[in-house]
Amino acid sequence: MKNILSAFFVLIFTVQAAYAQTYALKGKLVDKASGEGLAGASVQVSSPGTTTGGLTEVNGTFKVENLKPGTYTVTASYIGYLSATETVVISNKDAFVTFRLGEDNATLNEVEIVADVAVERETPVAFSAIKESTIRESLAGRDLPLLLNETPGVYATNQGGGPGESRISIRGFSQENIAVMVNGVPVNDMENGRVFWSNWDLGDVTKSTQVQRGLSASKLATPSVGGTMNILTKGFENKRSFVARQEIGSNSYSKTSLMYSSGQLQGDWAFTVYGSRRTGDGWVEGTWDDSWSYFANISKKFGNHTLSLTGLGSPQKHGQRSFAKNIATYSADKAQELGATNYKDNDGKIIGDYGFDYNAHWGELDRYTLSDGDTIHNREKLNERQNYYHKPQFNLNHFWTISEKLFMSNVVYASIGNGGGVSPLSTIATKNGRPNFQSIYDANYRNRETTKATNILRANVNNHRWYGFISGMDYKATERTTLSAGIDGRTYKGEHYSQVHDLLGANFASNISGHANQDPNKKLYEGDKISFNNDGYVRYIGGFLMAEYKTPVLSAFVSGTLSNTAYKRKDYFLPKIYSINGSQTPVGFYTTPATIVNQVNNIYYTQSDYVISGKDTVQLNQNSPVTVGSGTSAKNIQQVSGTGKLKESDWVKFTGYTIKGGLNYNLNEFNNLFFNLGYINKPQFFNFVFDTRSGEQFANNQNEGVMSFEVGYGINRGNFKANLNGYHTTWYDRSISRSVQDEATGGMLYYNITGMDARHLGVELELAQEISRKVSLNAAISLGDWRWNSEGKARIVTETGVQIGEADFNAKGIHVGGSAQNQFMLGVRYEPIKGFYIRPTYLMFAKNYADFSPDALPAGKTPQDAFRLPTSRNIDIHSGYSFKFYKDLKLTLNGSVLNVLNEFYITDAPTRSGINQFDPNSIEVFFNRGRTFVLGASVSL
């Protein structure tokens, strides 16, 4: 009995002790879109009769202590965000909860839906998000893609160094195969998939940028082989705000910008306007910048409807460094360091060594007139390579919440591009490393009354008119299941022609042999078309379906698209089609006299059109046929009737499809696993479908196929965050276009390669650690192995469409070039006092190979990797201080030093015909830019 009583009292004391034990509720509040912590947010924990809580730390974490076992209601709220509530049960251990808050802005949230923004621990894809504050701190006057080097798997460079000339690749796939979207609208060129960052200056108006690697979450049939880049702009603001910013920097860089957001006005109106002016000389010689930018958005709510109209553009012109040079041209020391021996001539004199900022595309010119023996000088700096363009884009979004279960979004958009790039008609001889404009000008000017120009600057124009729509519906079938369906349509016309830009002292120019089938004797003046003139048409229609299943533990999706793409080409410079003897026959102007048989009404018949024997000639009249030749070679030639038809192709149609699915499983409140799998069947780009010489469709066009698989693991626990993923992507029947300079003519040669297979596999790791309230670390690591697995032929075509040959190549097993396969990034942010920060970043890229040229890889021989670029290392430092100086006005001072150590490394090694890509004496490269700084000051409300 005594033992029983003792046990009873022990049990009572144990229960009392257990009941008296208290626990803690820990958690984190993060931005739903970016995954970044929200500092200073309110957390309230309540149970019947009690309420407690607190504020989140700098990294968004919180901790509420002394909670007894029981059931609690936890509410998280933050200014500008929608509140969220969770029910938490505390038993015999500490509990943890994460809140992912969306902004309290219906329009912005709806745009995120249209843009398919991925959500942490829900969307089973690998992605990284860069929030607005990071862009403000680190952009430092650069193109937006360069900031994305801080995310794993991304390689971005400034190529030749001109403003807006950046390129980006993801997992070794170029930006032609990355779906770039602004507010959910695709912006990749519909003919070739390219993105030209000079068309937009988006840095100041970007609210967040999300890079989804691999198959991505996009519902559209976009070229997302490497991934998707979602840019969400400002403009959907509930709070009134104002920002005036001034930046200055190295090389006369200056940028002035103003932005005003009205906030939510009476009647549920809101608007945002932005404008900027940017100028600079450029770190690279001759890469001056002259740019304006504008952005405007106006939104209105009508009950369950929201309308939002956005317009943006950036009319600009800038100098270019278009073509790479061998290493010794820039630096004899660097050439020697990398094993080159061509930095001295036979007499031991240094060759080249012009400096890393050297640009061979600009020089000086005296434009003068001669009058009574006097010379009037007007010396100017002149670029033989420059770009000018204006591409305004307008989006009208309509969002309709039909019911609690049904949501509809509609977007109609228009993009109107005008502009092009300036280049010489033929190679300009150099003097002291610069184009000798003066010799051309002198020769043109002195003979201007009687002789055509010996050389000119032309503008290769690429205008386009692009209209499209995206319409989709989301239906919440159950609490856990959502069904989505939609349609995406686009129509596009691209105008491609070359025109006389600068006669360089001459009175007129004329068509040059081999450039066009036009009257060789016609005098051409500034603005007249020369060399080539054709239009490209693209029509696209596609549909998409998606089913999503979500619980707090499990989320999964399966989606598919089906699309039809149609291409058509019209050429104004190819011979017109006439009916001769009942046959459709091309007849045009030819400039070589030996080929001209006779001329009737400005129509030339040539030996290439008909077999002409002896000295027979064509004598056409308007009434009767004539006989040409004799015997078996005799031909009865009928009258050429009508004005002829332009060379115009039929519509060439391709069907494509995608199917993909994925699953995310939350192991617990800290850990999650995901995988995705998919297949893309996509048409080739326009340029691989037509022979630009004849306008005919290439034979054996076939779609490309991409198979991709990915698996990932995530940790998000308090102050520590990590995401690890691995991928395997195989690309079948890949098409590649290489553009290289022809040194003999100064024009371009194009390598059209089809039927290539490639395999990309790798692992990526992204880390973030809040060491204290003052110090945070972030790091990114990616390791890849990307290799070609094909051999075959490439068509070599001039810019006027003449196919000059084919190149055999064998690329089996060689590494994919043009992008670093290994990457390491480390960043530290230190905030010693409130409002002041300093943020150094270290970036390293390795295992980067030069692009290969097909004629450098002969078939039947052992494949060899192209030149492997040395590992690159770079350190940037960003710093700033913000404080309120009058009521709600805030002053922000910031500065950045890029390439702090002023080290130089090769960023790009493009290729052209005849270059030995295995030899450091021959390989042609671009280097990074040297140490530069940017200082900024802004006043904001």
C-alpha cells in the first residue's frame, strides 16, 4: 500500500511539472514572391483568455516564449501585405510556423498569377528571386542580367562592353532559349528568340526578378529550355510614393530618374509614372551611351474587375564593340601569360597591346569642303558600329474574379520596334589600329560629282510589328485542386533591310556586285535601300492546360501545351517571278556584264537562266515569240508579261507541344523535397527554315526535342536557408546559328547548323545564413558537365543569302562553349548601424570554353575541345546609408565599386571562320571591364 501511495504522489507531481512546463513558438515571415524575410512584422499569438506576441527580426524570424501546451491562433501582419492566420498546437516541444505573405495589392497578385511566379515550398521547380532592395543596392548602372550572376547556374556577360549589349545563359543555354517575360508577357524575338537588353532600362522600375531554372512553371509554350526569367515591374502600388534619383560614375556616366506612384485614389484608381535620362562615354572606347526611358501604368477597379494599362520603352543609341580580337591585341602581357607567342614581330617589337578597353570600330574624321583652296575642318569621332532602337511595348491587363472559385485573366499587348545597327558596307582599312575613315572620305569627296562611293556606312534595319493576347482561367474545383486553361496568340512581321546611312563624302552609292538583284546603275542616296530587303512573318496560336493539387504537405502539378507556328518570307531584292513559256521563272538585275544577254523593260536574261549557244541573243518584242539557239538547244521564248511577282514563300507550319509535371513534398516545417519531369517539342527558329539566297524552304526541317528531369531539396529554418538541386537535360536535333565576321569583305557569315544533340547535367546549391542582426551571408555554387553529342554539316551563308559552302564537323563529346560550367559566389552584408550597410561580393567562374566553329572540327577526326578560358575572379563592393531627414522624406546615399582589384579575365570567346580555336595565338576574345565606380543619391517618400 505504501508503494502504491508513493507512485501516486510521484505521478501527480509529474503531471503538475509537465503542466507547468512552457514552450516557445518560433517562426518566420517571408515575402511570398521573393522568399526574403520581412523585418518588423507583427505576430500575435492568442488562446482563450490570453494574447501575446512580438515583432520579427531583421531576417523575418520571431520567437514567442512561455507558452503552455494547448491550441493557439497565430496571426501575422505587415504593412502593405495581406495578413495570414494559422492554428498551431503545442504539445511537449517547441513549435514552428512559416508565413508567406502576399502584397496587399490585388493587381500585383493577379499579375504574379499570370506570370507564373513560383512559390517556395509549393512550386516544384528550382528558382531564385531577387527583390527590389537588392536591385537598388547592387545594380550600379549595369544591365539587369549582370546582377543575376549571383544566382546559381547563371552566366551573364557584357560581351563587347556597350550599354545594353549583355547576354545571359542558364545551365549553358543561351538567352534565345530562355523565356524572358515582363509582367507575364513574352519578349523574346519571334524570329530568332533573341533578347536585346538595350531596348529596356528596367532596373529602376523592377519590383522583383525571378529566375526559374529548367522547365519552369510557365504555362505558355515559350522557349524555356534553360529556364524562365520573370520581371515584375512597379506600377501596381497601393501606397503613394515618390523617388528622385541621381547617379554619376566612371567614364562620365550620369543617370537622372524620377518616379511617382499615386497610391490607391478615390474611385479605386492608381497610377505610376517614371522617366530617366542616361548618358556616358563607356569604359570601352567608343561605347558611348545616349538613352531615355519611360514607364507608365494606370489601374482601375470595377467591382470584381480590374483593368491595368502599362507602357514602357527606351529610345536609345550607343556605340558598339561588335567583334572580338586576339589576346595580344589587347595586352601583350596577358597574351604571354596565357601561352601566346604572337605579341612580338620578327624584330621583337610589341604587336597590338592597345589595352583592354581597345575598340577597333571607332576613329576620327575631318568632314570638309574645298572652296578657293581653303580647307574647312570639322573633326569628329565616328563609330563604324553603333546601334539605335526604340521598342515601346503596351500591355492591357483585365482581371476578373468571377466567383470564389473562378478567376479569369486577359492580356492584350503590342510591341512596335524601329531601328537597327550601323556597319560599313565593306571592310575599312585601319591606320594605327583605327578605321581610316579619312582616306575613304577624301576619295569619295574628290570624285563625288562623277563617281559612286568607294565605301559607305549602312544601317541594317530590323523593324517589327508584334501583337498578341493571353487569356486564361483558373477554376478551384475543390479546396485542394485547381484547374487552369488558356490560349495564347501572337502575330509578327519583321522588316529587314539595309539602307545608306552615311555616304562619307560621296554624292551617291550604288548596288555592289553580289549584294542584291537590283539595278546596278541606279544612284542610291542616304535612306535608300541597299544589299538586302525582306520581310519575315510569324503567326502563333497555342493552348495550355494545367491541374494543380495543394495541401500544406503536398503540392503537385501536371500541364501540357499544344501550339502551331507558321512562318512566311517575302523578299523584295530577289528576282521577280515572271511567266515565260508557261513556267514561273525568276528574272532580275545582274551586275556582271558578261552574264547579261539583253535587256527588255529593265528585265535581264542571263546565261544562268537559259542555255544560250554561240552569240545568239534574246530579241523580245511585245507581240510574238522568238527562237534562241539552234538545233537541240533552240528555245522558243514567249513575251514576258506583267510586272512580275515578288519572291514570296507559302506559309510553313509546325506543330509543337510540351508536357511536364512535378511534385513538392514538405517533410516537415523546415525541409522539403521536389522533382519535375518534362518534354518539349519545339519548332526551329525562322532563320533555320528558309534559305535567304533563294527564299526557298530548307529541306528536312524538323522540330527540336528537349527531355529534362530535376530533383531538389530545400531547408528553411530560422536564420538558415539552403536549396540543393540536380538536373539532367538532353536536347535533340538542336539548331544553332553562328554569326562571324568575314575579314575579306567586312560583312557577316552565318553558320546554320541543325540536327545537333547535347546533354546538360549538373548540381546547384544556394545558401543564405543570418549570422546576427547585423551580418548575413549568401552563397551560390553550381557544377555542370555540358557536352555535344553529334557530327554533321553546317551551311555557310553570307548576309545577302548566298550559300558559299558547307563545313563538316564532329563535336561528339566536346564541351558546350560560351558559358562557364562551374560557378561560385559569396556575398556578405554587414549593417553595423541602422540604415548603413556594406556588401562585398566575390564571384568566380570556371570550366568555360570558347564557342566552336564547325569548320574547326573536321568529321572523322578525334574531336577536340576549343580553348578553355582561364578561371575568372571578381570582387565588387556596394555600400549605402538611408535616413529620414524631414517628416516622411528619406535620403539614400549609395555607392558601388565594381572589379575592385582591377583584374582582367576573358568573359567571351566567340568564333568566326578560319580561327584556330585551340591556339591562344589565334583565339579571339572579349575581356571584362576594369575598375569602375557609381555613386547615387535619392530622395524618396
